[in-house]
Amino acid sequence: MNLVETRREVSCNVYYAICTREQQMHKWTKKIVAEFYDNSIG
């Protein structure tokens, strides 16, 4: 889902979030509306 990225450090890998929870929920909601409601809530 492309939520986490990895950065290689000297002794370990560092994992961090690409976006916030709110940003991910917004993307998910837009996708659902587009797929099931043909981009129209009404």
C-alpha cells in the first residue's frame, strides 16, 4: 500500500511513514467514491 519507506543506516534499517493517517484515509475515501459511486456522492 506504499505506507512505509525504508532508509538504510550503518547498523540497521530505519522505517518511517510516507504520509499521515489522515492523508491515507482521504486517499482511500476518494478511491471508494470513485469506484462505487462514479465520483458522485449524490
